[in-house]
Amino acid sequence: CSMNDVVLTEGNEGNENIRPRSWSMVVSVRSNGGQHLCIGTILSDFYILTSARCVSNLPVNSNLHVVAGLDDLWTNGTSVRQVAQFVI
């Protein structure tokens, strides 16, 4: 899914040396104020898959956004889209 490979670091079992933009299919699902709630995976131009736990306690009219193009959770990303509907 990306042009960059994930490189396992020798001697650090369980740790990965992740290169910037190596997880291009992963997005941040954020609430009204831009607070990160959970991650999602891009399935298509119109669908993001995330855990039901992420949205199950939110009101139906919640103002959610999906942020793509992130290297970490503290940046704004290169693409921000408002969620039109979420289905559990």
C-alpha cells in the first residue's frame, strides 16, 4: 500500500523502524475539536474501516473528521474530510 517498506530493527523484538509515509492506508479519526479518537484504514474513496468501539458511544450527529497523510498524531495531515455518516 505504500512506496516505503517497513524495516524491522535487529535486536529490538516487537519494535519497528517506520519510515515516514510508510502507512499510507492509515488515517486518524478525530472528534469536533480535532482530538484523535482512533485509527482507521482506507477501504475505498468513500469508506474508512475502524473499530465499532471508536464510534459506538458517540451521538449520531457527532462532527467527526478523517485525517490522512500523517506521520504522527500531532500534525494536521495533508487531507481532512468530514464524516457524512458512520455505521455500526
